[in-house]
Amino acid sequence: MIETAVILAGGKGERMMQLTSLQPKALVPIHGVPVLKLQIDQLIRNNVTKIIVLTGHLGEQVHQYIASLNLGPIVICIQSEPELNPAERLTQAYKSFSGPYILLYCDNYIPHDNIIRQQLNTKSGMSLVLQKRQEGNISINKNLSAVYVSKERNSLHPYVELGYIAVNDKQFNNLIVTYRDINLALQDFSNKNQVKFTDLIDDYQSLSNFARYVSQKLYGKIIILDRDGILNKKMAKRKYLNSLEMLDFIEENLEVFSKLGKKGYSFIVATNQPGVATGDLSETFLDLLHKRMTSYLRLKNINILAFYVCKHHWDDLCTCRKPMPGLLNMCISDFELNTESTVFIGDEEKDIQAALNANIRGLMSPSEELEIYFQELLN
């Protein structure tokens, strides 16, 4: 049985940039739980004893999150340069383990343990998990072996590979080192060797691109939040949070959001930040601040999917600055939210007005109405 797993968690997730500009794809939540944790839990549940997570883009967030899980030496994180491709990352990691392994991407989560057990127990030199598509890049030959044809998909090759690659033959490792390209290594190996496969008929959860993530509603249940006065304490009027030392979270609010996070809720933040236009706040710092907030809040089971920010001056008469509905409309459109059930929580009258203008429910914090709403969600 294969007892080692390698998880590729270092890519920039360029087809998920609405989410991955602030967090690595490995930490994007599926129904409130980062995909990486779902994979790790599944592997441990199926008796994998060593899990190597290969990080790159925003790797410090992954390392911090893994440390918070207190899994001990069973999980090892190895950081490499974000610019490396998956095969180059894997090549660098070979010195950290030997023997058979199962290779996962953070693009897909297959929630069916029986499939994973089949992969872990295979005796074949390599075994793939495939799914039939109208256009693919893998064929099944007359010997019932999977053959990787090319990176480009077409109708002549009706299968795609979903990750969870079981590797028992070191020849594949040598090909990874030679080609520095997983696709070419798969192509060469499958052309020369018998490759076992499992044809996955059941559904799985895909983070391959943002549109697919949204269409599957993998974000679970969403609440939209204002930032200042809801997540962190507000600055004085016309003063801006422009250093990390000034960040002061509202802990009583975080306690509630954490409880909601454990029930599968995720959050989007919509905030006015005119300090960018006035020159009191740099876009570089704002990006850093939101990454730090995202990482910190995740440790409390509060998954922030995205920050939507109006950076205009209050005299610009833009359509995105609250109380105008532009920011909220973007959230609703991008995530295909149902306006009848979507809620925006703010701390000023202009937040409530923005919600009304976007045809969603607005709740003021603090208020008795908001307390009742939280109680309903938590019961």
C-alpha cells in the first residue's frame, strides 16, 4: 500500500485570480473548509502516514495554516520559488522522500474514499483517475491501458486526468527530472508502460477555474461584510489604516463569524477606501493588509473569499462607492448570488442604503435585528 502523498500546492491559480490574488488555491474553501484540509483529512483517514505539501505562491499562508492544524510530523511543507512549474517543484522534493507515492493537485477534490483506496492499493507502476469528456487528452488503447496523448484536448481522446496519480515505478520520477514537465512525463511513461486507470463516474469538486467554482456553488453560503467597524476597529474620520500595527480586530464579531464559518459560511468584504485616492494609503499596503487579514481570519475558521474595494475619492461620484450599489453588484454578479437571500452587514447608514440599492438585505451592526439574524443562522 502507498503510504506517502505529495500535494502540489504552489501554483498561482491564474484561472482563479478572483480568489487567489489574496490566498493560494490550496486554501480556497469548499463549503467552508480549505481544499487542502479536505485532501489531508482524506489521506490520513485512508492510512497515509506521510504527506508532503509543495508550496510556492503565498506559501507562508499554507505553512501557517498547516501549523495551526497541529498534525505533527505527518505533514511536511516544502517551499520553493513561486515561478517554478509543478514538475520543477516535484523535482526539488524527490530528495525528501523515496518509494511509491500518490500525487495530488489542489485543482480537484474527489470525495469518494473508495476511489482513493483503489489508488493507494494499486500494484500497477502507475494508476490514473480519469473522467470521460467530449474533449480530452487521454485515450484507452486496445490493451486497456491509459495513454496520455498531448496537453491540448480534442474529441479524439475522450478522457481527462483528475489527479490522485498513484506512482509505484521510479521511471516516472526520472522522466519528471528529465522533462521538467508533468504532461510530457505522463506522455512518455504511458506510451512505454501499462497504465491502470479508474473511470470516475461520480461527481467531484473542481477548482480548475473561477467560473466552475461558482457554478458548483463550492463557496457554500456567503455573507457580505463591510470591513472597518465590522472586522476591525475604525479609524477616526478621514484617517486610514495604513500600517499593520494599527490593525485591531473586533474580537466579539470574529467569535460570531467563526461559529458561522464552522457551519459552512464564507465571507466577501466590500469596503470604501478613499485613502488610496487621497494618497494616505498605498495600493501595495492595501494588498498586503488584505492578505494578512485573510490569513489571520482563516485560522479562526473565517474564510474570506475576496475583497471588493472602492478606491475612489468621495468627490469622484463613482458608482461603486457606498451608498451606491456598485461594489455589492459586483459581488452578486461574480458569485451569482441570489439577491433574495444575500445579506450585507455594515456599521453605517450608507451601508444599509447600498444594500437597498443592490436589492439585498442590509443589517446594521450592532442592532437587535442583526443579533436575531445570527441566532437564526446558528440554531
